[in-house]
Amino acid sequence: MDRLVRLILLVGASMLCAGCSADASGQDSGGALLPEQAAYDVTYYDLSVDVDTAARSIDGRLTAVAAVTDPIDHFVLNLDGRLEVSSARLTWRDEVVELAVERRADGNQLWMTLPATAQNGDTLRVMVDYAGSPRVAPQPPWDGGFTWSKTPEGQPWIATSCQTIGADMWWPVKDHPSDEPDSMAIDITLPRPLVAASNGRLRGVTETDSSRTYRWFVSTPINPYTVALHAAPYVRVDTTYRSTAGGEMPVSFYALPGDEARARSALPHFLEHVRFLENTLGPYPFRADKYGIAQTPFKGMEHQTIIAYGNDFNLEGGLYYPAGFDALHFHELAHEWYGNLVTASDWKDFWIHEGFATYLEALYRESLEGTDGYRSTVRFWRGQITNRSPVARKNATSAQEMYGTDVYYKGALILHTLRYVIGDDAFFQLLKEFTYPTEAIRAATDGSQARSVTTDDFLDAAERVSGRSLDAFFHAYLYRAELPQLTVTRAEEALTLRWTQTADGHTLDVPVPVEINGEVRRVLLDDGTATQTVPEGASIVVDPHGAVLKDLRVASE
């Protein structure tokens, strides 16, 4: 089973990468922002969606409230071309104005002409009515859309996934990770007896003879791709959790009726994951809303406060290795900190989401099984990296362009190497401080704890905490596709290690462990080179446990 799941994961990633191109026909997210979209900040979304399960269609209304920061003549949102807009209206300067809507960029952009130029300081309130049959997910969650499935009893079982294709797959939105609303309302109407599980807190349910409307409210910033619609005849399993920050927070598991007992049994296991991540990184970020899990017909996704979970309660196995814990749940939960709390402001830094969440899996396994478990996970990662493109970019990049196995596994291996370079004390301090830079942010629950970051922000934090320059390290590992080359030469009683000089004048100075006759030394390469005196005929193993990511070359003299 582990091999099969691993194959599915890798094939899914490969399919997404195969579809990466400059022209993704709307099935992409992020990239360079249009000037018209860079000129406003969304402060609030109000989304209302009526789901027709028989026709597999939706009827929705989106209200966006935006603060204008630069003059604009058009208000531009993204919406997949499969969905038709029936009307758009603007409330502005105490007037309600009908807006003309033009479709551009393969129909993926809604250009709404404003009645006059909006100026810095203006607030726009735009309402868009739309409907249609949304994209059906070809291979969720990697190639996403709507999943229209059935429960074992034949009832509708529905879920959305849109990490790389964008939230505009099912609602009008400024589809870029840099702009999160301060809060959001989500109303979902479904035929009875279906239950809607979504982000934030449930404010109420309105019922008719044939339908139910679930009113959700997200009290903190949320990235659009993590806004979720899950629907099934769910049974809600509730408990509470006492955070390390103090106070109880609500916990809800939305499970299929036949899995209520398994969900109840799994919750203590899952709450152990929460406790570990709180101890390692800081408090669960969204305790003002909830920690939620929704059982889904696909593997998983990090939907904020309502994790999509479809790992069949495999509490002893991972996605790809015998972890001894449910690594699927753990990975998606870790994204509440890295992805949802700490968010890459552009997909060029996607590795901050996936590399960190993946690395945290190894830390949890280390806490359960010790060093052997940790090293076993690291060995698996090394067999999965491709080195085909840099893990991070300097310029704006779309989600499809960045997605691939290296943002997961190579990203995690870079953190693994950084841990060796700066040492455990500094590394674990860095994790805590990059997650929550101040005590005030650590204590906050009003949304001020959430922030957008870049790879440069992480570099600055790593240098500050470690007290050393890491420019060469970040350049060599993050901004170059190929691994840095370590050449080892042995001549009689001398062992020479040399890092290949990287571009732009950076010389890598990463230390390397060397085992000589069973004793491991930490060899410093201050100028990229070091020579060690070794006994003639000594047994030598360079980096015996894979502490450093490298392309090892052995030369002879």
C-alpha cells in the first residue's frame, strides 16, 4: 500500500509539472500581478454558493470589499471561463452602479469598468453574480477542481481542491497569494441531508424543507486557495483542545456516518500532532476559529481550519514510508503554521509551504523513533529529488511553474542541511522565531499573527539567529537547480574536500562530517576547501549519515 500511495503522489506531481507552461489557459494561479490588481488590497470577501448536486453546478454571489492604493479605471477579478457572470454591481460613493464585464485572458479575467477613476484611499464594494458547472478535478488534489463523489451509501460527497489552479476555479477572486482578506463570510446552501464543512466558525444554519444553508465566518486572514467547500451527510465529532497559549479551542471532525467511531478514535492521535507542532513552532494559529478536519474522497489539502483528510484513518503509515503515525494528517496540519499562518507572498517561494511541512514530518518521526527514524525519512527524500529547476526564484512565478517534488523533498533536505550547518540550538530557535517573530504575535488571535514572507525573510532570520552569513548557502541550495559539488581527493595521508565555486562569486563554506576509523569529525571548509591529515590506510567515510545535501565526487591523485 505504501508503494502505491507513493506512486500516486509522484505521478500527481509529475502530471502537474507536465502541464506547467507560460500559457496554462487559466488553469494556474499567481504569477506577475496585473497593475490593475496590484492597485488594490482586498479587505473582505462575502461568498454565497448554492450547490445543485444533481446538475453538478453552482450558483453563487461574491462581494469583494477592496481598498484602492493606486488609481484604477477597472476592477479586475479572476474567474474560470466555465462559470458565467450574470451581473456585476459596484457600491461606491453612496451609489449602486451596474458594471460592464469584459472577459480577457482566455476568459479567466473579469474586467469591470468603473464609472470613474478610483483614487488612492477609495473603498470599492463589488458584487458579482455567477453560475455554471465548475471544473471537475482530473486528479485531486494535485490537479484540482470540484470532486463529485458518492459515500458508500450512495449519498453525494463533494469537495474542492485548487492549490495550483487557483480559487477562481469556483468563485470570483483576486487569485494571488499576496492578497488575503482580513476576514471572510462563506455561506453554502445544500440539499438536505447534506452538511457543509468550511473554514472558520459556524455562525448558524438556516433550514427549509429541502435545503440547509451553513453560514461560516473566518475571523482571520485567509489565502484564497485554502477556502474550501466540503459536503456530505457528515456526522460532526466534537471535542476541545487546551493550547500551549492557554485556553480551550473547539475541535470538529466532519466524518462520514459509517466512520464516526473511527474519527472519534483518531482524534487523540491527531491532537498529539497539534501538541508537537505547538511545542516546536508555537501555538496553533487559528484557535479563535477552530481546528477542523473534513473527511474527503481524495488524499488531503491544507484548507485553513478545515483540513481535507482522506487517508482512511491510516494512523500507522505515511504517504510514502512506514512512519508510525498518520503522516497525511500531520503534513496538512503542519500547513496551518507554514502555508496558512506564514504564507509565501508569491509562488516563487512555494518551498516555504511544502518544504517546511515535509521537514516537520521528519522531526515528528524523530520524536517518536529517535535518530534512526529521522535518518530513514531523510534517506527517502534523497531518492526523490530531481534537481531540474531551482527550489526558489527571484521573480514572480505561478503555482504551476513552481510545483513539483523538489519543493517538498529538496526543500526539506535544505532545512535538514541548514540544521547541521547552524546546529540544533540555533535551528530550533529559528523555527520558533520565524513562525512567531515576537511574543505579541505569538499571543495574537485577531489575525495580526498572520503574515506573508519571502525566502529573503527566512535568510535574514537565519542569519540573525545563527550569527553567521548564509548568502552562499541560500544561493547554492535554493537558487540553483543543480546540487553543489563536493570533490574529495585522497593522497597518502592527506584528505582534501573542496566545494565547487558557485556562480556570482559565492563560495560555499558548508562544513562536512567525515568518519575516520570510526570517529566522526566536523570538517570546516571556511574558503570552500579543507585538508585533513589522516593515517595511512585509514577507513574514511565522507558524510556517513547524509547530513549535507551535495553531489559527491571522488577524485584521485
